[in-house]
Amino acid sequence: MAEHKGKTARGSGGESELVFVALGGLGEIGMNSYLYGLGPSTARKWLMVDLGLTFPNANEPGVDIVLPDLRFIEGERENLAGLLLTHAHEDHIGAVLDLWPKLKCPIYATPFTAGMLNAKVAENGGRVKLPINIVKLGGRFNIGPFDLELVTLAHSIPEPSAVVFRTPHGTVFHTGDWKLDATPLIGQGSDDKRLQELGAEGIDVVICDSTNAMRQGRSPSEVEVAASITKIIKGAKRRVAVTTFASNVARIRAVADAAVASGRQLVISGRAMHRVIRVAKDTGYLPEDLSALDHQQFGYIEAEKVLLLATGSQGESRAAMARIAEDDHPAITLGKGDLVIFSSRPIPGNEVSIGNIQNNLVKLGCEIVTDSDALVHVTGHPRRDELKQMYTWLKPKLVVPMHGEPRHLNENAKLAREMGVPATQVAYDGQMLKLLPGAAKHIDTIPIGRKYRDGKLIIPSGEGPVRERRRLAVAGIVMVAVAIDERGEVVADPDVALDGVPIETMDGRPMEDLVIKTVDATLDSMAPKRRKDEDHVRDAIRRSVRAAVDQAWGKKPIVKVLVCLV
């Protein structure tokens, strides 16, 4: 496959075409960021669909969030017509505040999504001014040369929209995140009628969510979940706590309704939850009179009269539920006989942290209910029967799976073929596809990668502090400081500090003594003239100390040497 060089990706020739490439989201869950290019390869205009984040894995210590590398589209910035957001989940909009300054393009979003983005801007002190254009649900509009239509679907957040691309070469349907739910509790249900109309008009390509392509059946409705949660809460004898995704407005409404039905007072804990409720009220998805107290009032309500709704369903260490489980929350305490409902399903990679929280809650005496025990959560993504229905309605000539790990993408492609779709094309991040006209094919590979938000900084994922942290986590660090005068004589005993290294060797000898003896021996082996070479001294000590500790311990630590010439 051709390697990308220069500012404009090569195509299959000088003819106009529609191309598609992902900066994230093909081959992983999260970090969704997709590019559509229209025109000849030498004069292509681009539209970005979504700009999301993902969360760090165990090999990315200290990282707060992971962002897509935009170097390709930064080089094409003058040809970028805009950024269209399909919905307000963090894996679709979470990178906008950090990365939009590199793009400076217009942003297009429906009212709720725009409200969520503006709320994030306000919480960050308004440091970025975003040019957000609000588009209506089900609207048809143009962004540069792109003729677009939004189609309302269902998901676990208000206003999820598929995007129809009409081009001179054919029509593409980009699903975004979706499911088929006629009773989503909040907002409109899936626009089944419009989907069938589009299928009759003719859809050439479907770019389709693959998250649940391996799960049989059809997703239950949010209305069913709401009824189940209410029943469980009504049967509880003491305190009840529910944790769910803060963005799931339907679940927030279900818990609020359950509080009323069970005669309990709703208490909210978590800044993200408060933000979502505020935006949902502003956009009409939650009633203005929805009654809830802040967590400061939790301790003043009788145990059988309180219902807590808290953030932290994915095991986030700073969220409310993690602090409650560690008995470290300033206002909330749970204990023996209290019930905690995990109204969510673990995102892949979060299983261990969620398990730790649940175990800590059990140690406090709480009872736990998860989606394995009762209908307390329903997915926002299509299972196999919903995928089959979508392909039956749209009748695409080509399916390109998106939003999933490789196994999900391949299973979606297999299902599409079983449903009679003539062609499928599996691609991964960075692999550019020519979609139309003619047969789809890989035509280029663009540079991709991951960026880390590390505190207040955005840093690369390759060489840098995260790589050093990984090494520190395995073998610790030894720090050595030596002072040498202008004659090359050592003027004081070396100073040594060890962190993450065993205190003693196997025979009980202090590891620090071993290091000091090794440093002394290394310096003694050098002629005074060589000791005046700072680089030589630093390298010799580093190598000898690393070898000595490795021999005694069986692991090679990081060794840092400071040479002071006095």
C-alpha cells in the first residue's frame, strides 16, 4: 500500500472521487474521528465527522486521556470544510477542546450536542472559543461541497444522528452510534420511515457501527430498563445508589422517576452528572421541575428515603463511586444493607477498576446489582437483529464496518454478506478507502497515532515521559551524584538514591551499599584525565551500576547520573 507523502493524499488518479479514512475508531472502541474527502486527489476537500477521545490502558501510566494524532488533516487544514458531530459522547466530542485549535474549522452540531460542548467550554474557563453552528434534527444542509442530511436514530444520549452524504458519485450513509428503539424514554425514537425511504432512493455505501456485531438478538428498550430499575428500588430496605454513564439522560430520567415512585429523595453526586442535567433541562430533555439535592445533603436523609445517583460506573478513580467505595467521600457513606446498582456495562479495559470498586463496596457491607443480575442496563449499540434490519431497509451495495475492535469489524462484515450485501470492506485506522465511484479499494495510508493529555500538556505517545514511566513501573530507578574537581579528583563520597528498587540483595546486603561500592570502583578504575570527561564518567557509572544491580536483583533499573564538575 502506498505511503502518504506531502500534504495531499494520493488517490487513484485525477478523477473526482469520494474517499474515507479514520484517524481513530477503526480497530478500537473509542477515539472516533473520521474523514471524508471529495474531489480529485490533487484538489480534495475534507469533512471531519466526530473528534473523540479514548481512555488510557495499563501501558499508559499517568495519562489522563488519549487523543487522535491529527498531523494528516493539519496539513490539509485549508481544505477542511468543517467538523460535524454526530452526538455528544466523549468518544465522539471529547477531543474537540484540546485539538480544535489545530484545525480552526467551523463546527456543526444539533442543539443538545452543542449545549454539551458549550458546557465543557464554560467549565474550562472559556479558554477556547468554538464556532459552533447549530443544525436541526433531521435537517439537510451543506458544508463546503458536501450535501448532507441528518437522520435521527436511537442511542444512549439525546439526538444521535446518522449522516447521509449525497455526492455526484453516489450516496453514503454514516450511521454514527445507534440502535433501533421506538420507546427511548428521552427524545425521538429511530426514524424507521426515513430509513426505508432512503433505501428506496438508493444507498451505495453504509459505514456502520460494529460494537455489538457479535451479540445475538435485539437490544431491549430504555422503557423496559426504567421499569426494572423502579421495581428494584421499590423493593430496597435501606439506601440505594445508582451509578451510570453521566451522559445517559434517559437513565437519569428513569432514576428520577423511580425516586418519585418509591418515595425517595434523589441526590446527585458528580460534576459531569450535574452538567448533563443542566444541558438536558436547557434543551427540553429533562423537566425543569426535576428535583434533586447535591451530595452535601445525603447524610441528613433517612436511609430508606434516599436515592443516590453518582458518577463512576466505569471505575474512574476520581469519580464519586470510587471515593464512596474507598470510604473516602466527604459527604457520602454507604454500609451494611445498602444497595448499589451498576446501571452500565464495562467498556473494554475497565473491568479491573470496576471490579475493585465493587469488591470494596461489598467489604463495606453493600449489596451489588449489575446487568448480569437484572435488567438495569441496555446497550446503545445495535445487536445482530438490528444490523440485519438496517441492511434490509437500506439495501447498500457496500458495507464498511466502523466503531469496533478487529473482531467486531470482521463480524459485522460477515453479517452484511450473509444479508446479501454485495461487497464489504474492512479497514483500520490510517487506511484510506476510495468509496465511490466504482469498486471500493485501499488507495493510500496516512500517518496516524495517539496523543496523550498529561495534566495540562498534550504530549506524544512515543518517546517521552509515559515511556519512562513504563520503565519505572517495571524496574525502578537508581540516582547517583558525584563531584569531581578540575584535576579529575573525586571530592566527596557519591550520593545515591533508590526508588522502586529492593532495599536488600538476596544475601541481605543493602542495595545502596552495592551501588556506592560499584560507583567507587568505577571511578577508581579511571585515570584522573578521564574523570574530567563528564560524558565518559556519566556513561561508565550508568553502565556499571545497571549491571551490578541486574546481577544482584535480576532486573535492570533506570540509572540517572549527575556529574558535578567543581
